[in-house]
Amino acid sequence: MAHRTAALLIDDDARLGALVAEYLGKHEIDVTTAGDGPRGLVALRKNRPDLVLLDLMLPGMDGLEVCRKIRATAEWASLPVIMLTAKGEDVDKVVGLEVGADDYLAKPFNPRELLARIRAVLRRTRPAATPPRLRVGRLELDFAAREVTVNGKRRVLTHHEFELLATLARAAGRVLSRDQILETLKGQAEAFDRSIDVHIAKLRAKLEPDPKEPRYIKTVRGVGYMLAREAD
């Protein structure tokens, strides 16, 4: 049996909710609806869906605030979010993406386009097959346990630090630009280019024997960062 996707629609338009649920239900996507932000967050806690469809113009707590709360909660930080709104101005789209939305669709929309956006977002955000462990010199990364050790000693990383390191590890030996890293971490890392440098510096302070001469996380000037396949 094919896996059915679970979606949560947070929108105060009950008629739209019914139409979206009916259409997506025919395409292997089960939709739960919530009429406002607080009820949407409660629904998230009860049963985490595969993605969230989030209206911007909600009563009380608007969609931007709901999105911020989703991204600020570790267990939801990587949950795909598509914003739905009657507003179509570029500034609204930019603000929505900056607070962590993965995509943006202006109302009124064709249900077929919504379905295409959902499928595209899920393709981007569902992780590819990853080896359970990666070792580089004395640095070891356990993806399943979300643990990192150096010389056999566990290093405590924040959620964002681990996700950044895992992103570099999945591309070990290849240079990733800041834009590529941000695209992979969309909705997790801050949407500013320089923030990547800050996270890299914090990672090096925790993992490198000498952060000023890194053995694991290399800088390729003018391009980006790379996790070495072998430590110097």
C-alpha cells in the first residue's frame, strides 16, 4: 500500500479547508484542518504531520507568528511549511520565506498547483539515504543517535549545529557554498548569509583541536565550506 502523506491545514476559511481536503485526499494526502494558530499548534503536538499548509492572514496569531513558533521548536524545526495567502506582494513573500516557510502560494490558487508545490517541497525536504555513521580522523558522527564524538568523547551540539555538520557530512569531500547550505537548512538556519560563518565558528570551537587551523571543517575561500574526507 502506498504511503499516504499527512498534511495540517491552518486556515480560518472552512470552505477552502473542505475543498483542499477533498482534492488532496484523492492524491494520497490526508488533511487535518485547524481554524486558527493556537489550534494549529495543538494539532501539531497531537500528531505531527508530514507538512503544514499555513494561511498568512489568520485571526489573532497570524501565520508569520505561527511559522516562527514552529521553527523555534526543535521537534518541528525541519517540518515543511507552505504559506497560503490572499496577499501577492513580493514583500509578503520575502517575509514569509525569511521566517522559515519553504514555499509560498497566493490565493486563489489551482488545487493542481498546490499539489505540485507539496510534492516538490517533500522531495526537497525528505532526507536521502544516509550512512548510519561517518568517521573523519578522530571525529565521528552518528546520524541516527544525533551524536558527535572527538577522540571518543561526546561533544554537545545545538540542533542547528548538528544539522549544519550533518549537511557538510552528507557531502563530505565536496565544497558547499553558503547558498547551498542555506537551501538545505531552509527553515532551520537563519536566513542571512553571514549566520553560516557564525555557526561554523561555533562548530570548530567544539570539534577542532585548533579552530584557527581546522582539520575537519575546511574553508574554501570565495566558495564555501567542506567537511574533509580525511583529517590532516
